[in-house]
Amino acid sequence: MPVKRTIPKNYGTYFITFTCYDWQPLIDMVNGYDIIYNWFDHLKTKGHFINGYVIMPNHLHAVISFANTAKVLIQSLVTEKDLWLMK
């Protein structure tokens, strides 16, 4: 059962999980590991820090420290992952 929570702050360290639709091994099927690494690189260029992560064929766990993003909520940075999936 998916749970979507809004992150109300613009800084902090968070444990984040992304799961594939119906727990299918989509990350492995499309060799999406590079997409995730590119998203991590994108976050790093914005001053954020990837503390740790585990990528599995059907989901991802990550501990990410978000720098103060001024008026940009972390929620919008996390959902930017959708842009990387479209490339």
C-alpha cells in the first residue's frame, strides 16, 4: 500500500524509499541504475548530500541530507526524479 507523505521543510536529512509499480523489477529490466545515479548527481550539484543508498531491482532506499533550499520544498526536489525517468 503506497504512502505518500509531504515533506514540509526545505532542509534536513530524510530516509526516502521509491518503489516500482506493483513491485515489478523495473529498475533492473530497463537497466535504470544510471538514471538513479544521474538523479543523485543532479541533487549533489544543488548542494545536497547522499549519505547512503541501496538500489534493488524493484525499489530504492536512500538517506539524503538536503541543504537549505530557500523557498523550494524538498518534495519538489524528490519528485524531480520523474524528469530523469523521461530522458
